[in-house]
Amino acid sequence: MSINGKNLLGNEESSTGEHHFNAVDPASGEQLDITFTEATEEEVDLAVQKAEQAFPVYPKLPNKQRADFLEAIAFELLESGDELIKRCMSETALPQARLNGERIRTVNQLKLFASVIREGSWVNARIDTAQPDRTPVPKPDIRQMQQPLGAVGIFGASNFPLAFSVAGGDTASALAAGCPVVVKAHPLHPGTSELVGRAILKAANDTGMPEGVFSLVQGTSVDVGMAIVTHPLITAIGFTGSFKGGKAIFDAANQRKVPIPVFAEMGSTNPVFILPGAISERGDSIASGLANSVNLGVGQFCTNPGLLISQHSESSEKLVADLAATLSEQSGGTMLSSGIKNSFDSGIAEISETFGVAKLTPGRESSGNTVSGTLFSTDEETFLSNPSLAEEVFGPSSVHVSASSKVKLLEIARSLEGHLTATIHGTEADLEEYAELVVILERKAGRLIFNGYPTGVEVCHSMVHGGPFPATTAPQSTSVGTLAIHRFTRPVCYQDFPHSSLPDELKDENPLGIHRMVDGDWE
Amino acid sequence: MSINGKNLLGNEESSTGEHHFNAVDPASGEQLDITFTEATEEEVDLAVQKAEQAFPVYPKLPNKQRADFLEAIAFELLESGDELIKRCMSETALPQARLNGERIRTVNQLKLFASVIREGSWVNARIDTAQPDRTPVPKPDIRQMQQPLGAVGIFGASNFPLAFSVAGGDTASALAAGCPVVVKAHPLHPGTSELVGRAILKAANDTGMPEGVFSLVQGTSVDVGMAIVTHPLITAIGFTGSFKGGKAIFDAANQRKVPIPVFAEMGSTNPVFILPGAISERGDSIASGLANSVNLGVGQFCTNPGLLISQHSESSEKLVADLAATLSEQSGGTMLSSGIKNSFDSGIAEISETFGVAKLTPGRESSGNTVSGTLFSTDEETFLSNPSLAEEVFGPSSVHVSASSKVKLLEIARSLEGHLTATIHGTEADLEEYAELVVILERKAGRLIFNGYPTGVEVCHSMVHGGPFPATTAPQSTSVGTLAIHRFTRPVCYQDFPHSSLPDELKDENPLGIHRMVDGDWE
């Protein structure tokens, strides 16, 4: 497949707009070939209209056929071979091994969602059978299942050009739910996006999907995204990115005539509590584990550990010194763009200038968009009186807070806003003594990790990649794992419907053989 | 128990405010005894602070003990005997039989939620076991369940003083989820609210619940409600009432520093499509069924059928004429308040004045707050060009729209906004011919009814009492039935946690014996 810089509106290629842009190689700073054309409002409208036209057809196709579609996307992503990886490397400066791994994750993610819809029980079917003789009023027959919302708008993410973005978790879960998708490509990797978009369209055509089930629009301005968010036929939004971007979309969606749900994952600092027993037992390995986690993907992970909390002790001081030393030794990496690099520099500068905060890693000469891991240290008073220290600096940076006592450590925990993850390093004895910490952190994050590191998000049935605001705008959901499918559905019940008009999922004979609740019992 | 007009802040009674009000008997227009004191901002704050203090304790109590609490509330509601019903009759003008029935429904609703939490599977536990040998990276152990959000604010509803309001569906589901509740009593039935609030507090104390698990605040001004909605420690809102009220709460909640979910059920006109076969087969019985449904509870039901659509034919004309005749014969009823009566009168006047709309029922002399069933008729052009005809007039009123063809009938269906329910009267042959109508209505409502009437909402596992905006602000949820519990929870997952720190729901040995998904399979 080749890239031509056009918007993919269903099977129609279009580039009627006047705004053009090229991708930039973040390593060299040079413009890449292929000029992309920003989608016009009319093009966005056409994409959404096509999605709306596909909607009555697409979710009613047999589960097997829709599962085949998702698996065909996985196949096409593998078929795209080196061409995809090379373009992605040049647009993101991410190393080949990482991108190959990310593609495999994406392929497996699509296959996992395919298996979920092929099996079919995800619709949470519930049946309450009639009791015509009940007094004082007969009990009707009521049957309920999850149904898809309609056309969904999805925003590409800069930091996961394959595992999120065009064919990633948001798209996979929306397509699995039965929703046509209009993706706004991330402008940092438009060519990667187009290649993946073409793979999806080929898969759609090969498996007999209705046109409009997928469209891809390009653009650098916020207008393109807002045209999707405010389009009356869009029924939900998936987003992974900055707080500023996610919050603006959330606000615009709520101010629509008909508000729609926004599933914005806006990142967090992912606090890591290192308890005394763990420090004594294996302070060294925690220091090296944290260094790897801070630096992973040049710190450009939503689950990057940006906040470390421990109680003051000699061994705690040593752990922090070890971590600073390791970060100082490890080589830097190239960030995704000069914009992200500049934001990182500003964030580092702001923290450095905060009274009471010490920078423990040396400033190093950097060339182009290269940065290296940075560690700060502060005390509880400084931290508690400077809320901005708990905010995310996107990149390889972390702030260590030294608590003078258990009471203060718990106070720090209580002061936290919502995060995607919260981690505790401890022994079993630590956990017993700090049982209250678990109770506090359960309210602060979607995922609690014990003796591990927050980076690395397993795609499975029990994953929660979400958390209270400001980590997300939708704490009741996850954007990774099979439960993500429910973001794009709502329950519908059918009262006294004849079997001929009921979905297969709700028929007495259970033709799909799915797991259902009947009269309160799971069968 | 006796009423003293004070706010119930946990176990503390308080009336420090300067604003006072009395309930009014809607039948006589006379003030009732007992003066109520509107809660101050400080009193609301105290109620919420107590709820927050109860939160770490309450959801961690054994399921059995919390189930006992809900059942004890049911017991206390029955114990409140005639005193409760009499006060409620005088505050609402609803007849004794209706209120006795509503109390039984409320009691059964509490018992149903008690059974759900006693059984325990509602938390949707999912376990993915570790694969330490997986390459390239080991798979961690991840376990997930629903956890409660925190303190919840609930607004009493005027039209269901028992089944909603203080101990109704919202409170029962929030308490079942593990959330302490602060209820804003509806000012039309403050005495009923206080009696029910006292019943809940007695049950809480009898079953050893922490203080603050329930509070009740009174007031007529919006300030009291907004003090709850904007309180930083409130984590979600349950509301049943007008579009104006629900939308204002939704907007305020989204503009908070930390936005919170608002589950506002704002009513709808519940379109009823009467297809040709059904009219021929049993037009008479449909007319009489509709008359009863329109007049039920003096039309003050969220599911009142306010919109009837059929294709023009002689038998369709006859059905409409029969319905008008029946409504004209049936005696009127007293509305819940003079304010509601005045709104009804204005709504009727507005429709009456719409060019192209005919009023088919005579204006009747009414005394006090008495109104009688009203039917309008119009054609498709008038309906499609006057969107306000599809809006709810709270009370016993319905608009019949005559479609000139099947195509036009489907166009009317497509033009609809979100509703709580949509009903189809038809034969099996009708359903076959109008299969597209089902597909359209699936997107318009939370509950589809076949050959029935929308009034009467079964409290069961498969009920969806919800629907797309503007019927609700949260189309992905229900406010009636056991699924309502999920409004007040969010998923939390635990990665590599030692068993000693895991909730019982997630331990290997499954001590609660609940239904769980393990490695993708339901056990």
C-alpha cells in the first residue's frame, strides 16, 4: 500500500481542503515526504454521514462476520510489514523493536476483541420471564442486552501510534461493540495513520462490511477534531492524550444540544509508594526497576511513574540516590516531537525553580529532541503546598517526596487527585501496617499494583486502564481490556416482544449459546 | 415516629436556617401542620462530611450486614403503617390504594437489592491469573471488581413519594453499591420524606451502620440542591424530575473542578405506534388501554404515553375517537401541586393554540388542582414542523399524529429524540412489515414495549428505565431494576496483590461463592 496524503472517507479518497502539512522526523527535525491535506468540515460531515448510513447494517451482521473483520484488520497490519514500521519509525523516532512489539500487541488486541464478539456473552443478556398470573398485576416478559450507540469519533494518540491511534484499543472496542468509527489521525504520524487506515478499509471490504464502517480524517488544527465532537450524528468519543485536549473535548461534548459521553484518558503521575520493609529488603532492585520504568519509551507512557513517596530513612535516601545515579548513567532518547520536547523542558524548568525541590540528576547536553531521565526530590511540606508537583510532566521525569512519618505518608496519599495507577512496594508486614493506604488508593486510581511498576498495561479481561478525574473524564470505564467495549453501548430492554423480533441473544432457545441471566440466575 | 421539620444530619437533628416552609394539601390548597426548616450550606456540608466519614467503613462491612440494613429499611417502612400513608396522602393527594401499592413496591425493591448484595456476584469479578513464564514479558496476576464511588447526592421526586424520593430506587441502589447517601427531600412532601428518613436512620442504627450513611436535608430553594451537587466530596447524583432541573444539575456537575456523573431521569413522551393490523384486530381494547395509561396517576408518570402515532384509516380514526370519548367520560384527578397544575394548563394551552392541532376532548370545569385527560390530534406536517409537540406535558395529555403512509410513519419515528420507552401495537404480520420501525426505535428508547402500555415499570434484573438524552443525562444506565447499582460504582483492578490484601470477592478460594470470570471463562 502507498500513502498519498488524502482523507479516507469510507472508500472515497478526498483532499479538497486548503491546509496542508507534512510529518517531521523527530530525530533529524527534517520534513518527511508526502504532503497531507487537512480534512474540511464537509469531509468530516461526509465521513460521519457514511458512518451513520453503515450503522443500521453493521451491528446486525452475524457476530462471526464482524469477528472476521477484526481478525482481517490484524492480518492486514501484519501484512503491512516493514513499510508500516519504517514509516512509523521515521515519524515517531521510536525504535524498531518497540514498534514491532506494539504491532503484535495491537494484533493480539484485535484478536481478543474478535474472540469476545464471536463468543457473544459480552452483551450481558438478562431475561425475566413473564408471570401472567401474578397479582395484583401480571409480570411482563422483559429481556435486555447491550446495544451499540452509533457512530463513534476516535482521536489518534501520539504516544502509541499502533496500540492506540487508528486501529488501537479505542477503535477495536468500538468496532467490536458494533459502532462505525471516524478516526482523527494524530498529526505527528499521519503516514502511519494512513497505512493503518488503508489496512482497516481493505479488511472491511474483504469481509463484506458496509461502506462507512471506518473513515480516517487528517489535520493539525483543533477544528477537525471539534467538527467530529460537535457533529449531531456522533454518539461518543474516545480520546487518549493531554488533560488540556481531553478536557476541551469533554466540555464541548457536554455543551452539545444532545450531550455525548467522552472517554478521555488524560494521563497521570501514577504515584509509587515505597514502604520501609520493601526498601530494606530490596531497595537496590526497586531503584533499578524504577529507573527502567521512568525511562521506558522515553517516559512517554500514560502510566509513567512520575511521583515516588517513601518515609525518610537512611535506606530510603540510598534508594533515591541509587535511582538518581542510574538515571544519570542511562542514555537519553528522542521524544516524539519538538513540541513534546519543549513541553518537557518547560515542565522540568518549572519544577527546578520550585522552592524546596532539589534536582538530583545533572542537566545534560541534549541534541535535537533528545532528553534524559530526570529525578527531583522534595519534602512533604513543599509537596503538599505545591499541587503542581503532582501534575504530569510528559516524559522521563519523576518527583520523590520524603515523608517524615507514616501519618504524613498517608496524608500525602489522601491529598492525591485521580490517577490511572497507584503502586505499593512493600512486604506483607508493610501491607498489614499500611492497610489504610490500600483503602485510600482504591479511591484514587483504576489499577493498584503491588511490587511492580505501572508501565506495561496488560490487555486482558480484568484490566482497568482508567481512573478518577483528572486521569480520565469517565472513571466508570476502562480504555484497555475487553471491558472497554461497554463504553460504546447502552442497555435496551424488550417487553413482551415476539421471538421473531427479538435479537438472537435474547431468544428462549439461546441460539448463540451465550452466558445469560435468566430470572436472576446465571445459566 | 413523629415529624418535627428538622434536617436529619446522620443522627443529629438540626434546624439552624432562617427559611421555613410548610407542605400544602393539593386537594384543599391548605397548609399542613409542621413547619420545615430549609437546610443551610453548613448543614449540607455537615451531612456530606458525615457521609465521607462513613464511606471507608460502610462498603467494607460484610455483605450480609448491609443486606440486613436494606431489609431493615423495608421493615421500618411497613412499620410506619397508616401514619406514613396518611401524611403522604395529605401532601400529594394520591389515593390510599396507590400509596399502599407504592410502599409495597418500595419494600420489595429494597429486598431485591438486599438479595443482590447478599448473593454478591453483582460486582462483576474478573480474574486473569499470572503467567510468570510468558515471553517476552511475564503476565501479571490481575483481578478486578466494581467498587463504590463515595458519597452520593439524591434528589427526591415529586411523583413517586415512596418508590423514588427518600428510600426509593436511587437510594436503594446507592446504598446497595456501598455509597453513603445524602437525600434532598422534595419540597412537595417534606413530612413523608422525614418519616421515611427516620425509618432509614432507625434501620441504620439497628443494624450497626456507621453514622453518616444516610442524611436528609429539606428545602424549597435550588441552593440546597446545588450545595449538594457542587460539594467536593459528593461523587455522583441521582435525580428524577423535570428536564430543566436535571439539565441544570448536569451542567453544574460538569463544571465542577472534578466533574461527577449525574444520573438524571427527566421524563419523556413515550411514543406509541399503533400499526394497521393491530387497529383492525383490537382497536377498541387499545383505545381503552391507552385511556387508562394516559390517566394513570393523573398522568404524572415519567412513562405516560404522550404521543400516539398511527397511519390514517377509518379504523384508526375510530380508535382515536373512542379514546377521546373515553377520556372525556373518565373523571379527573388532583395533581400533586398547584405549580404542576399550572404547568399542565400552560402546556395544554400551548398545544391548543398550535395551528393544525385539534383538541378532541372538551375543556371541563375544574376545581382546585383537578384536571382531566386531554387528547389532541394533528397531521404529520404539523407534527414534524412543531418539535414542541413531541415534548412532555407533565399530566394526563396525549397528542395523536396521523401519518399518511408507512414512509411518513417511519419518518416520524426517525424524527424522535430520546425517550424512556417506545411502544408498538401490532400483529406479527405488522412487525414483519414494519421491521425497520423496531430498528429505528432501538436507538430512541431504553425500553421497547410490544402490545402493552408504557406506564408500569417492573422492578427486575432486566429492566431499563432510561434512554437517550433528553430522556436522561446518562443513557448508558437505568434508574429502575438491579442494574441501577452500577451507576454508583467503578471498576478497580489489583495487580499482583497478595491474597491477604485482596477483597474476598477476588480471592482464589472464592469465599463468597460468587459468579466470576476467570481467565475469560465464567465459573
